[in-house]
Amino acid sequence: GDSVTQMEGPVTLSEEAFLTINCTYTATGYPSLFWYVQYPGEGLQLLLKATKADDKGSNKGFEATYRKETTSFHLEKGSVQVSDSAVYFCALRREGNNRLAFGKGNQVVVIP
Amino acid sequence: NAGVMQNPRHLVRRRGQEARLRCSPMKGHSHVYWYRQLPEEGLKFMVYLQKENIIDESGMPKERFSAEFPKEGPSILRIQQVVRGDSAAYFCASSNFTGQNQPQHFGDGTRLSIL
């Protein structure tokens, strides 16, 4: 079945540091890929998406590139801010299917 | 606020009681999805509904759980005879069309606690 794997454990880094969160997936066909962000006590907000191989999604300084050959969709940001502290979820949506399959999420804590 | 509205935000029930969670989709959206988030886990799909129809309930437990999305009013996720393991955050999402590329917009969730 469809699955999304995110790197283990929380991520703690200093303000202005470079952020990478790894995401790999298993799915048949050509799924659409998403990153969602969840701030404390809130629901998920769509951060960015990519719908086909080699597409790059970007928003608010975050980027992720759909890599079909490595089945990956790693999230990056060049210079994080304290306000980026949140939980980040990678997700996929397979062709012909309406459900989202999520990874377990990564807590990101940015220290001033 | 034109976003997805869920209520209540927090719900406390004793074992054996019933829990009713409500979701009003974004204006103009006719597709509703329910997900469950267990502590320190990602969201798991439960059910997908359109107005008056259940399209995909493959993620719903076979017993005690039911969902509806009537012609008028919000979508309801109903859990009968709750047990401790039902404690979780339940999120509703909506979209205006079906399809792989249509984004799902999420509500702030209902946090269900079972005593």
C-alpha cells in the first residue's frame, strides 16, 4: 500500500540555520506529493505541493522537489525563523484516490 | 472565517458514552474527509463523503464508528460506546472537487479525551 516515511525524531536548530527534512514514499503510479505544517493547537495547513516528477513546490522560503528516481520529496529552507517552529508532515495522494497518506511528522524547534 | 469549522474543539467523554464530532466544510466545498491523529503519529484516513453519500470508508473501524454528510448541515462523525483507545485528535478536511491535485483544507480538529 501507499506509505510515507519521514526521518526519525525532532529537529532542533538555531535561527537562520539551514533546514532539511527527509521524506521518501512508496506508491504505485504517479502520486501527488504535499508538505503540510501544523502549528500548536491548530489543524494542518498546506505548505507546498508537486504533482509530477521534477516539479518543485515552493512557499514562504520552503522548497521541495519531486524526485521520481529516488522516490523522495525532501523539504528545505535556507534560513529558518523562530516562527517556523511547528510539526511538518509529508503526504501523498495517489492517482484515482482521494485520500491523503501521511508520514509521522517532524517536530521542528527553532531557537533564537 | 470561511475555513473548515470543527466543533467542539475539545470533547471529554467517559467510557461507554457517545461522541459526536461536527465539521462544516469551506463554503462551496462538497467533499469531506475525516482523519484521526493518535499521539505522536501522523494522520490516518478514516472516511470520505460527498453530500448524502459515503464514497470511501475503508479507514473506518468496522464497529462503533459512523459518519454522515447530510444534504443540509455539517458532517458528523459519531463514535458509540467510546473506549480509551479512541482518545485522539480528529481532523476534518474539505475540497471543492475530487481529483489528485485538489488540495484538502483542514479544520483545527476536535481533541477527544476518554476518561
